[in-house]
Amino acid sequence: MTNAVNASMPFQNRFAQLPPQLFSEVLPTAVSNPQWIKFNEALATELGLDVALLNTPDAVGIFSGNAIPEAAKPLAMTYAGHQFGHWVPQLGDGRAVLLGDLQDTHGQYREIQLKGAGVTPYSRNGDGRAWLGPVLREYIVSEAMSALGVPTTRALAAVLTGDEVRREGAMPGAIITRVAKSHVRVGTFQYFIARNDLPAIEALMQHMINTCYPQLKDASNPAAALFSEVIGTQADLVAQWQSVGFIHGVMNTDNMAISGETIDYGPCAFLDEYDPKKVFSSIDQMGRYAYANQPAAAQWNLSNFAQALLPFIDDDKEVALTNAQALLDEFPQRYQAAYAQRMLAKIGISEQLSDDIELLTELLDLLAESKADFTLTFSHLTSLMPSAPKATIDTNQYYQPPGSLQAWVGKWQQRLEQLNTSSAQQLALMQQSNPALIPRNHRIEACIQSAVENNFEPFNDLVEALQQPYSPSERYEYLAQPPNEREVVTKTFCGT
Ligand code: AMP
Ligand code: MG
């Protein structure tokens, strides 16, 4: 690696300065023939990285773990977690290596991690690797979420390793470079409270405040303040998921980031037809993480986060418990408020009246009954606005509004007339809240299929199209279409 490349990645390694029990120092395992799949220039620029130096054949070594920047202090994080409700006392980064952190151009702390970088002390029986499919899926979906405005980890790079990984057969190995404000999870806190390691919890708490919640620096009770803040970020995060029809699929406590970013894209998927009971993940047989259960799952995870903070909320155990419970009890209202705001924006309503939730519920009920496409229905409603311009994407060829929608539209239009906002303002709100494009499962599957056959064009097109989900160009018309009967994806696999 040249001196210039080294100098261009000034890692600060603030996680590596925390108490040693929080991580294990570990180097990525070299791969045999790294090849570029994609480098995210826009994100690199935001991170203050030198695109001209990094988007080069030589730099592929950095993003495959073959070359370690001088300033990096690679490590794997320790954590535990509840998986589908069952306590697993020891998990940790089993195939991810944190290179270090950088300050981005906004002054925000950002961590750079290689996922699929080889075995670590936490790999258990795993090979520490990832195959191409989940790497592309995470790249597509995390970048799409970001463009949709949903807090998320990002994808800086994807590379092929040149090695095969054994899954259902031999698959091409790949590595994704993930960027997060912080990779600390609810499960990170759980690991240390289960061992009664209070110094570790205190260090984690301080670290989270320093890196993600600087507004809490002078809080009189940092633990309670942090808990309340995380309740708020999670309430809003899940409300945003619901509003775009995103199903995470594995909301285990080890897959919930304290930063409020969506993390760990496994068997995630977007709704095509609206169905509140929808589950895609093949491992979620009980529907624990179904679309409609996501808010409750978040609340359950937050109750586990609270457990770890109790000793710092108050010295008196009873008082700590009462205070934490009172904060947790606010979650349903805080979530409802965020959900109402995000969902009503989709129908042009910015000032909520008492009947508006009923209006919304009626709409969702009729969508569920008629199995209407979630995304296309809201695009259709947007197109009904009196001042709506002709859409660049004409969905009429493949979207038929359910017959039952007509009566509802009448009521909705009456309601819009009562608002203090102009029709142009209502339209603008709807346009900002209703994506024309989402990463549909059948498209992601098709991209993966092509990529396995060494054609990355569909992947590149999908990533490009999803950078403008609210106002896509005409040439991406085909990506707005829902799957036909043959294309529909009913199950997604963790596919680790
Ligand atoms: P996930 O289901 O991806 O959230 O992962 C759960 C746990 O399994 C985490 O501790 C991961 O690091 C670990 N893990 C997943 N896949 C692998 C793998 N191929 N090799 C080693 N560890 C893995
Ligand atoms: Mg995970």
C-alpha cells in the first residue's frame, strides 16, 4: 500500500481504546484473488476518503482484508443476544472485522467494518465468510434504505474474494465493507450485564453518548437519558420501516443497533402486496418478526437494553426498575406518534385530526383484503392529486386499484379539502413520502442469479435506480413492477 493511501485513511480507533474485554484484536484472513464488485464513491466522499486513490485496482486489497491500512487496529466486537427470544450468552463478530473509525465530513464518528473477512474468536462453527448473494442483498437494500431516508448502516464497497464458500453448494465468496455510526448492539450491553461487568457497561454508555448522542453529554442521569433517547430513535426507525413496507426479518437483540440505524440485513424484504402478517424469513416459522409485530419486537428488545442500564439508572434497585419501566411504557405512544406522522404523510395529511387514524386504518384494511400492492397504491393515490404532474413512471399497465378503494378516495379527498395546507403542499408531502421504487425481492434475486453467472449489470442498474426512489428516471420503469406469479418470492434465507 502506498504512503498516500495509508495517509488517506486516518483511522482513530476509538473502540479499540475501550476496556479490552469489549473486543478481540484480530486480523482479516487474506483471500486468494480479490476483485472489485462496487465502490460507493458518494459515501466515500462523505467519509472524507480520497476516491481517486481508493477506487483503483490496487485498493481492492484494503476492502478484501489483504492489505491493512497502517492506522487501522482491526478487531472483532464481543456481544451476546436473544435470538428468537432465546438467550445466547456468547455471540460476537464471527465474520466481521472492524478496521477502525473515521470522522466524516459532517464531524460524525463512522466505523468501517469488513463483513465476511474470515474467522474470529467468535466464529463458533462458522467459516467467517459470506457468499455473494447476501453481500449483494445488503449492498442493494442498505443503500436503498439510505436513499429512502431511513437510518441505516451503509455499504462502502463489495468485492469478490476469489475463494469459494460452502453453503448449499460451492458459492462465490464476497466481502462487504459496512459503515455504521456504531456497531454496538443491545446484545453488546447484554453480554456485559450478564457477567455483572459494570465498568464495561459504563464505558459502552459513555462511548455511545460520545459517538452517537453528544446532546446527552451533560445529562444529570446519563443512563436514563440514553435509554429515553434510544427509545425515541427506535420508535421512529420502526415507524419508518412500516411506512416503506420493510420487514427486517431477524429483530434479535444482537441485530438492534443502539445508534438507531437499521443493521444486519439478512432475510429482510419489502412488502409487495400489503399483508400485516407477512413473514419472509425461512427461519421465522412462528411469525415472531412479521411486519405488524415489528414495533412490539423493538419494545421487547428495549426492555432488554433497560436491564443492562438499571445499575446506572439508580442505586436503589426498585427505583431504577420503576424509572426504567416508566420510560419503556412510553414506547407505544412514541411509536404511535411517529407511525401516524409517517403514514399520514403518505396520504398528504400533515396535521392530524382525531379521525385520521381511522381513515388510515380503513385504507390499510382494504389493502389487506384486496391484496393490493403497498407501494403502488400510494403512488396511485399521489397521481390522483389535482395538481399531480404526469408521472415519469406510468404504473397503470400493471396496477389496478382495488374496487373498494373508490369509496375511500371520496372520503379522503373530502378530508384533504378541510386541511389548512394547499393542494400543492399536500402533493409535495405525498411525493416525499411515497417512493415509486423499492428494492423488490424478485429483482434482488434476479440480480444475485445474474451475478453468480458473472453478469453484474442488473445489480449495478438496481443500485443506481434506487438512489432516486422518489423520482426515478423513466428508464427504470421495469423496476417499479410487482412480481408476476412466477417471480414472486415467498421465502428469504439468512444465507450466511
Ligand atoms: P446473524 O444471524 O447474521 O445476525 O449472525 C448471528 C451470529 O452468527 C453472529 O455472531 C455472527 O457473527 C455469526 N455468524 C453468522 N454467519 C457466520 C459465519 N459464516 N461464520 C462465522 N460466524 C457467523
Ligand atoms: Mg447479526
